[in-house]
Amino acid sequence: MRVTNLMQHNMSITNINRNQRHLLRLTNQASSGKAIDKPAEDPLIASRALRFRTRLAGIEQHQNNVASAHAWMEVTESVLFNLVRGPESIFGDIKDLLVSSDGSYNLDNRLANFTEIRGLMEQIGAEMNQTYEGRFVFSGWRTHIPPVLTANETVTHNISQTFSASDIESTKAFHRIGADMPLLHDVNILKLPYAEDGSGRTVSNATVTIGGVNFPVTQRRFAVNPDNFQPGPNQIYFAIERGELMLGANALAAMQAGGDLTIAYQVSNLRIGDLNPRVFFDARDAAAEMDHRINFEFSPGTLIHVNVQGKDVFTAEMFSDLRNLLDFANSIVPPDRRVIEQHFLDDATYNFMPGSSELAARVEERVVAETQMIMQALNHRVNNMLSLMDGHIDNAIGRHTELGARMARLDSLYITLDEDHTNLTTLKSDNEDVDFFDVLERFRIMERAHEGALQVIANNIQLSLLGFI
């Protein structure tokens, strides 16, 4: 085969270009730190890099989920700590005030305790309305609405609640009729979270079934009919001033036999501090029938719900129990000596003279009797509330403990994700990153070889051309 000068020249140029490409690749590796610039240079490295980067992106997203979930849980945990675990927990303070109200305090001091409890309930509302990044943490999926209302409303809500026999409270009803001696009777009640307390809120259109059987329910306003508070055997009275259902004998027996009572009613013009019905009574999806849990994914197939629903901590039952007790205490008017004295003076059957010692003694006797009656009614309600409060506190502590367990699991997942991220980052680096010193050494070798090749080619081409002159 004859080798012409043109063939020699073309082959030399081809080899020079190949050497320059190798030098360029080494230069790019040294400057970028990466083994390849484009997939075509090494498809195997490129495919591995794609897999590693995809998995790393997933892990980093899961790490972001952990950070966001942990922040959400920390806000929730702080609220629960303030409610039940702190040195001055709100639930604990309420119980302490109830205990002191059941002690040797006089009537005025006991009523003052209820004022403090009302203030603590407002504080609970503020805690339940805590937010994270502008979202209410205790509202389930409806993170845009507060669990406890922060503004008055004018809309009407349809509420449905179901009670079992364990929800019945046997207690005392206290009513004063004019200037006559007050009445104290045993009653069996169920408590609702809404009542007409004079603030503008209205409760209406109540219907009741027990075990699927309709029971007549009559709305009563005891400010108008204070003597009519004991329902007949087949009746149920709805005392709307205190949100109480008073059960007649047959209604009580039907529930004790295992029938659940369901009441449907409407409430309008809710006020600031009321439970938000959208959270407490509409907190289930009508189609999916599932609780409003906010789930975060922390690895493929691993979901953890990060929220605690307000209706599971400051429950509608607890709100009803406290509000009912406070409304009962608020309805109590201590005996007025002047009113009692005038009552005896106006009643001709007594024939007392103004300012007489007999009148004073009879007034004192009546004041003591009324006060004892009030104290008896209060003690009965407070004792019941203390027992109920223990259950509410235990429930909240249980929710707090569950949250702590989920936070501990989240911490464990974070450690696992961090280890996976470190391992994958190492594998990714081993696959696509270069050893700078190895590249530098290969570049020097290639550079010297290239310079030698250029010298040889230059001499060869120069000699060949001179031969044709």
C-alpha cells in the first residue's frame, strides 16, 4: 500500500484532534470535578447518576417533610403541655379551683372561683387556636378556620349529637320562685355545648330519638317558668338557658336499657369563644368517613399523621360540662336579706313588726336555709364535675402521650433518612466525581505525549515537504 503525503497529513491531523479531545475531557474533569459532561461520554455512569439523584431528591423531600412535621408537632406539643403537663397547667388549675369550690369556702368565694374558671376557659380557646405558618393546628383538614370562634356569626348550624347512658348526669336542680323558698330537686340531665345565655345565641328546633324511637321534647325557659322543670315520664325538657336535656322517667329507662339518644337541633348567632361546629361536629368527610388526619410521607409507604384534632383534646363534652357548671353557677342569686325581710313583712300570716328581733331571727333562718340549699346544689354539681374533669384530663394526657410517641418515631426516621442521605451521597460521589490528583497526573502524561506527537509530526511533515522542492 502506497502512503502518500496527503494520507500522512490527514492521519496526523486526526491523531492530533483525538489527543486534544482527550486533553479537553481531562481539562473539563479537572475544572468541573465530574467524570462526564454528557451521557454519551459514559452511559453507565449517566444511568447510575440519574438513579442516585432521583433517590437523593426523594430523601431530601422526606427530610423536608420531617422538618415541617416536627415543627407542626412542636407547636401542638407546646399547647398540650400548657393544657395538661406544665407546672401551672390550665386543666390542672381548673381542677384546683373545683376542689377549692368543694371545700369550706363560703358562697361568695365559690362563685368567685367560677369566674376564674371562665377566664381559664377563654385561655383554653386561645391555646386551641394556635397556628403554624398561618394554619390552625387543631382544626383537622380545615386549617383555615379556628376551632374556637374568634368572631360573632349570624349563620345557622344544624347540629346532631348522640349520647349513651354513660353520659347521663344525676344531679340537683335549683330554682327560686319569686320570694318563696327555693326548690331543690333531683334531675337526670344530658349537657349540650350551646345555650341561650342572653348573648344573642339561639337554640331551636330540637328533635330527640332514643333507640330510634321519637320522644317528645319541649323547650323550656325557666326564667319564665321556674316551677316547671320536672318532665313527665314520657317527656324530655330542653332547658335552653343552660343547654340541658332533662330526662323523664321513661326516657331515662330507655337509655339505661341500652338505647342511644340522638338530638338534632339548630343553633344560630354563635358568639366569640363558642366551639366552631365546622370543626367539632362536621369533622368527618361525608364520603370517605375518615377522621381529619393530616398525613405526611417520610419514606415510600410510611405515613404518619402529624396533627391532633381539637375535638379530641378540648372535647365538646368537656366544653359542655364546664359551660353548664358555669351557667348553673351564674344563675345562682345569693339570698337577699332585704327581699326576704320584705316578704315576711308583706305576708300577713307572719305578723312581724319592722325591726323586731323575731323578724331578724326568721330572716337569718331563711338566709341560712337558702345558702345551705345553694351549697348543696353546688357541691353536687362540683363533685360530678371533679369526676368528669379527671376523665377529661386523662384523655388529654393520653393524646399528649400519643403525640410524644409519634414525635419519637419521627426523630428515629430523621436519623434513618440522614444516614441514607449520607450513604447515597457517597455512592453518587464515587460514581460521578473524579479524583483531582489522578486527573492532574493523567493530564500531565497526556500533555507530554501530545507535545511529543506534535514534535514528531512536525519533523515528519517538514522532511516530506522538502523532498518535493
